[in-house]
Amino acid sequence: MADGICNNCGATLAGPYCHRCGQKEADTDWRSLGDLARRFWDELVSLDFKSVRTVFALFRPGHLAAEFIAGRRQRYLTPLKTYLLAAALFFLAAPRITDFTFERLIVQDTNGSLRALVDARIAETGVSRELFAGRFERSLQTVYTLMPILSVFVLTFLLRGFYGSHFPWLGPHMVIALYQTAFAFIVALLIHVLNYRLAPNPLVLLALQSVIVLPYTFISLRRIYRESPGKTFAKTAAILVVAFAIDVPINIAAVQLSVRLA
């Protein structure tokens, strides 16, 4: 924050809050995880007209994180609210226009592992398959909203490891990770829609997802950390490979936990 100047709108300050836009000006209230948690909790109670603007801004790689880190935070939703909004959009659409349903997951279970878990749980609970399917989908929505938080922490620490010299605190890296994961929800929604409507080869879908996520992440990291293209590409590839390797067991665990909770 420039002394006496609001980072968001440029007005002259006469106190901790800007009289023009209402943003609180404080450079140190987002650097630690505790500070971020308090800020996010305060923001969590009111989704407003900024939601649509924020979703569109997600398609500008690195823009939301760069704005937040620079102190221009009034125009968009905060990182955690953006993450929760993207997750909500995915799961509101999932039962209608994607393949993220009980029956579709069973069809895609080529090795039979999910089917075996489901059959064992149905036998244990004694409920009908139809009732179990409804319970499973509700559990899956809850679990898949919360489990990617683990991915956020993984990405946060990866970014801290690769870019610690730029920001020594975890806060800025978690901001970037939350926006990145929110965008991943939107991409997953589009991929699931394509899979449901066209049923292409899974390898084609994975390639398409990589074509979207790789350049998006590269541009985001280049925009925020401002390193050379070569270094940024190498770090982007390393981060995505490690994150993918960790996300696979997280996703498997999420489905298994949903079965146990159904």
C-alpha cells in the first residue's frame, strides 16, 4: 500500500478504510494462513453481484491473484469465495449436464473396484440401490467440495518451494492456488459436459484438459512471479506433474469416502 493512498481506487485515505470504495487498507492482514482464514471467514457470508464478474475474470490467467496481491480486492470475490462458487457451479450442474453421477461413474468403472465397494456398502446398510445412489451423490458433492482443499495446500507448498524468494509467506501462494483450483473446477465442468454429450476417448479428454491447464498455469505464473519464459515453463511442468500425481489418489480417496458415507 502506498502511504495514504488506496490500492484499489487511488483515493486519499483518512483512516484504515477507504471513504470512496470501502476497502480496508492493510498490507499485513493476508500474509499468514491465520490472517487469510480470518479474512475469508469475514467475506464468506455474502455472495453478491461480484460473482459473475469474478467467474469471467477467472478466464484471464493470473489476473485475480495479481489483483488480490496488489491490494485491489474490492472488485472481485475473495479467493476462498471464488473457490466455493466454482465448486458450487460444478455440483449444481453435475446431476444435469455432466457425467458426475452414480450411474455414470459405475459405467466408467472398467476394473470393477467401485462396483465392488458399492455392492459391499449396499449389503452392509441394507438400502435399495436407488436410495444408495441418491445418498452417494449427496455425499460425493460434499466430499468433492472439501477434498480439493488438500490439492490447494499441495499447490500452495509447491509454489512456496519454487517461488519462495518472491513471497516468503504462504499467504500469496495460497491465494494463487485457490484461484487456480477454482479455474480447474470450471475446466472440469466443461470436460464433463463434453464427455457426457460426445463420449470421446478418455485420452482425448485428458489431452484437451492439458491443453487448457498447461498454458493457463504458465501464463498465470509468468504474470505473477515475472520470471523468464524458460524458467516459468520448467516450473509449470514440474508443478503440474507433481500436483497431478498427488491429485489422483486424492480423487480415488474422495470416491471411496463418499461410498462409506452413503
